[in-house]
Amino acid sequence: MFNHETPGGLILPTRRKFLQQVGQGFGSLALAALLNEQTSAATAVNPLLPKTPVFAPRAKAVIWLFMTGAPSHMDTFDYKPELQKRSGQVLPGSDPKTGFFTTSGKLLKSPFGWQQHGQSGTWVSDILPHMARHVDDMTFIHSCYVKGNNHAPASIELMCGTNIPGRPSAGAWVTYGLGTENQNLPAFVVMHDRKPRGDDQIWSAGFLPKTYQAMALDARRKEAIDNVLRAKDETDEQQRSALEMLREVNGAHAQARPAQADLSARINSFELAYRMQTAAPEALDFQSESDATRKLYGVGEKNTDTFGRQCLIARRLVERGVRYIQIFAGRGTGGDGSVDDVPWDGHDNIETNHRSCAAATDQPAAALLADLKARGLLDSTLVVWGGEFGRTSDSQGSRGRDHNPHAFTIWMAGGGTRGGGFHYGATDEFGYKAVENRVHVNDLHATILHLLGLDHEKLTYRFNGRDFRLTDVGGHVLRDIIA
């Protein structure tokens, strides 16, 4: 009953007390293990359950406005007076093979007028009058660069952190890391008109379980969702019974083969589709919005209807807890006046092309910022705007610009970014190359994950014996742009 003292003065516990203390220790370990198993089991049953961020997030959601085809930074947000003055002169250090085709080596000035806007005095091209009103909510990153010089590889690089096919996209990584707040809607939504170059790979879940894949909405089908509506002659009770039977059969199969994650993902997708039958149509039905709101976004207007509809739906999805939304701008006009399948791709005539693309996207993008701000959502929603690369300062032909992976501008707004029309990084005096605080896509992704409360170095997934991450072996958080 009492402790024993050894000849050396060491106090030893009695056998009963020793067993009691050890038993309590093992009990604590067992309880911790049990709780961990329950948490793991719950995650296994539903991997989209909300997960706790590593640290307090500044943003709860991301809306990425992807300007497919790559807008020219020197014709939108990166004003270059020297380019205007010396148009037609030889570009120092030009490389005619910088882009995908061949350039002239002669400087091409912007065909657009420029003005300063907001308290920040930010220069904006006159083709973007709506976004110009919101420059004081934006943070401009002028020194972005990628490795790929053509649309598909550069788009995959910008979305997946590398242009190696088969890697998960940023949206899939975020879904894997944080789950979703709304179990009746997908956590990751993509909207597009024509599919961009790179197709589904741009928003792929890659080697992550397919649970984390995006739901893609095609604007040409008016946001119809495949395989969501039940058959007309099937009741809710009948469908629920079929799903329960399917779950039992698939569950037994999955239990015997725990390594087959795709089967569990498929089971979850059936369940999500069932829950979406009520939630998704309501979320996508912008007809309930006021006439003033639809007019703000340009819904119903010839130029802005598609992108306006998508931006309005994005706001509605954010309100309902959707975590990650990407909109791929899909309308533009080529140099010959025809509709271009790669908008913002001004090879032949930068003026005609960029005026057309700006007319389709400027008002809806600005409306999204204004609407989010008015509803108190901008502080918790990170909005990102930009394309897959920039365009050359020297001309392709006489009036166009080729691809330029060495410099482009992306702006961010809300979601914990600095705002105030803050400008980070810089290109040279002609906009040809990023020269100050150069920013690779790994840095962009590291920063976005940080704003969402995730550590880009710790968000990993083991595949083929190696731990992978979105930022691969690079990436630095751009702390200067964080509020």
C-alpha cells in the first residue's frame, strides 16, 4: 500500500500504484488512438468534411478569373511610357523566339489611352473603365513569370504549379486541405465557355482521390449539370433506396479493398449528386436576383451575358460555402473579326482583340468586386485576375503581340491582401521581362494557400513513394502583399 524506500534513498511506488499509473497512461493512449480512428473513419466516409486550417485564415474562398489566351500587361495594367515613346525602334535584347512564333524585334506601343485612377493613382488602359474604378481594392503583381511559352503547358503550370501532366490543380489541393463548408454543393467549381487549351487537365485532381475533382459547368449549356436530375419516373424514395443498396454493396467491396480510394470517391460522388438535386439548381438560379443586380453584371447584354452570368453565379456559390471557383473567360474576337477560340490571344491585331475581350469581361469582373464588397464578402473572398502569361513588347507582324512567359501582371483583391492599389514587382522599361521581385506560380500558390490558412510546405500527399505538394520544392509566401 505504501511506497518503498531503497537503501540508496530512492522512493519506489507499490506494485498497485505502479499498475494504476501505467494503466491510466495506456488508457489515455488508447483513448487518443480511438478518437484518432474515429476522426480518420469520419474523413474516410466523407473526405469533404471541413478541416481545420493550420493557422487563422484570411480568406474562406477563392474566385479565380482566368483570362484565357493571356492579356497583354502593357495594354491593361502595366503602363510603359518608354514603350509609347519609342514605338518602332529596336527592342534592346529582344529574342524573336521568346514566344511561340517569331517577333519583329521592334517595339510596339499600346494602341489604347491610359489614365490614372483612384487615390492610388494606378494607371489603367481605357479598355477597362469598370475595373479602373476598383483599383484601390486591388493588389497588382507585375513581375509574374512562367516556364511555358504556349497556352496549354503555361495554363497547366499556372493552375497546377508545374506543366507536368497528371498533377493536381490548385483547386483540388485546396479541397483536399480544407474540405467544404457545404456538403450539398461541390467544394471546387469550374465554369467555362469553350474549354481552354489544356482542357480538363487544367482543373484536374491528378493523383489525388477523385473526391477532390472539380465540377465543371459549360456556359454553352446554360450551366446544366450532368447526372444530377433524377429520372422523371423515379421518386425520391426509390432513388434513396437504390443509393442505400449501392452504398452497401460498394461499401463491402471497398472494405475488402481499402487501397482503392477511387471507389470511395465514386460512392461519395453518387451521394453528392443526390444532395445537389435540391441545392445546386437553387444556387445556379440567378433569376431570383433583382433586375438591378443582373444589370450590374451585364446579364442579358450581348457582350457580357456569358461572363456576367458566371461571375454572378460565383458570388452565389461563395455565399453558400463553395470554397474554390475558377472562371475561364471564353469569348473574344480575332484580328479578322471572327470569334476566337483562344480569347485575349492578340497575335494579329492587339487592338481589335483586346477591345473585344475587355468588352466581354470588364463589367462583370468589376461587378463581382462591387457586389462582394457590398455584401461584406470581399474581406473573406480572394479574387484573382490574370492569364497564363504576358505578351511581347515587340510586334508580331505589324499590329500583334506574341506569347511572353517572362512577364505578366496578375491582380488580387480581398481575402486578406493589402489592397489600396499596392504594386508589387516590376518589369523593365518596355515590359519585356520581370526584373524586380520576380514571382513564379509556386510563389502565387504559396501565398494563396497561406491566405486560406494552409502551409504550402506541409500540405502534402504521398504518391508513388514520394510526398508531393502544390508548390513542389519551391514557393515563397509574398508577405509584402498581405494586409
